[in-house]
Amino acid sequence: MGRSSHITLDDIAKRLNVSKVTVSKALRGHPDISKETTQLVKKTVQEMGYTPNYMARNLSSQHSNTIGVVIPKIAHFFFSSLIESIYDTAFHNNYEIILTVSQENSEREIKHIESLLAMRVDGLIVSITQQTRDHTIFERVKKQGIPLTFVDRVFDIPGSSTITVDDRGGSFMAIEHAINLGYKKIAHLAGYPEINIGLRRYQGFEDAMKLHGIPVNPDWVIYGGFGEEAGYRGFMRLLNSGNMPEFIFAVTYPVALGVYAAVEEAGLKIPDDVDIMCFGNSDVNRFISPSLSCVNQPTDKLGKTAVELTLDQIRNIDMVEPQHIEIPTELILRETCSVISRRA
């Protein structure tokens, strides 16, 4: 017995002794088709297990009603909650999402984008990898006239939209809060400066230090990525230097988790031996101790805005100018970097 995915409109038409056009119109709710025929077609479709061939539809239609999404990771709270917001907004606009995950690998990112273009997606939403330096694939997307929106980690590609949070301002708030608590020996585990979030979050750190007259110790600014391993290695480097800071600002929540693991391995305690805050929130925070203060990124607004920007360009391809939107952040204070955690 053949698989149900091989059932075609022709098969349904033959079963009902009607034309293929009639079946197609009935499935689309076309007013030319009577209510009784429409109900009969839909019932037969269910009985026969027919599913639409979207690839074939894309080849014959001007729009596929799909948006391709490329993100670096799926396991972390930031990206998983961002995806949920993207899916929800797309669904309410009668669009489907085709999700791909680059795993922080720029070659995979390129292959995913090429596959999505071959699938005739109407637009693309991309958060680049920490390895991405080459713009070529994105310039190709724009040359093909495909609406392109970058979210969180972005490139400045002419004709594309970007949606980010206020990375610089959020970092500034975090560092100024730590300084107001009395911390002066402040380190920053800083990601990569070639990626916008790494650069802007470092700039906010530097802004606050300069404003309060605290020199930036270059040995306490450690670049190395946005994941847990970067946080672990960064803390161990600080520890082995023999010159520990009082406070660490982590560029992402996963980096902070790496610090937690390293601190425990070293037999130290947060915030007694070193205090910490990070950029980004997570629902796993309730499972770690002490609970981690952070700069909160509103992923619901990021995802919703990314889809809305993309749809605006899809629906008005020659009329809508690309936009660059920056969403405010806020501090969420918990057990770290608080009045309670401040040491004498």
C-alpha cells in the first residue's frame, strides 16, 4: 500500500468524478463551489489522507506563505523563546515557518539559506552565527528580491531590516548598578567584538566605567564566544591569573552558566568570592543558586517585530523601506549583584 503523501488532487477528483479544478477550488473555499461539494471534497480528502504538495504549489504560485528562519542555537532560552514568538506571530498571519539551526557554524548557515531559497520562501529571518564574517550570501538574498530581516545578531546589509535590543544601554545599566553597589574591580566576559552584540555590550560596559572614572583593566576583558564553554574558560583564566575581580559581567546567560560551573569547581562561592550579572534571561534561573540578576531581553517583542517587518516587506515589496528597530531592556535584580550580595 502506498504512502498517503502520494495521494494527489487527481486521485480525489477521480474518486468523486469531478474535475481537478473543482477539488482545488473546494479546498480553497472558492465561492464558485457549492457548500455541499466543498464538504464532500474535504471529507474525501480526510478519508484518503491527502496532504498538499507545498513545494509544487510554490513553483506555480507567486507566494508560498512561508518564512525561512535561521538561528544559531535552539537549546538556550533566548532562542527557544524567540522562536515561539516568531511561530505565534506568523501563525496569526496565516504564515508557516521553516526553521533551520546553524549550530554556530557559518558554513551550515549558508547551506540553510540556500535550501530555504530553493524552497521559495517569501522572506528570511536570520540571527547570524558567532563565526559569520562574510556578507556574500545575504547580498545574494537581496539581489533575488527576498525580504531579509536580521534579529539580535545582525549585519548592516543595504535593503535589509534589523531588530535588536538596546545592547549598549542595557550593559551600561548593569555596570552602573554594580558600581553603585561599590564594585570597582570589574571584569567582562565579552563574546566576540566582530558580532554586534559583543561589540555593543562591551561599549556599554566601557561607557559606564569611563563615566565613573574606573579604568578598564585589559586583563579583565576576555573575548571568547557566547556559550557555556566560553564562560567556563573565561573564569578559569581570571582565576589562574592570580588577580581576581570582584564582579563579572557576562555577555550572555549561557556564558554566566559557564562561570557558575567554574566557580563551583574551584571551590568558591557566588556572590561571596565573586559576584556576577549577565545580559539575557532564562527560565532555568529558578533552578540555580544564587538566582542570577540580568539585563532582560523581551524576546516576545523581538520575535513579533521580526515577523511583522518581514511581512510588511513581503506584502509591499516596492513600497516599504527597511527599518532598524531597537527595543529597550530592563534590569531584573535577584540574589546576585544586589544590596544583599554586596560584600563589606
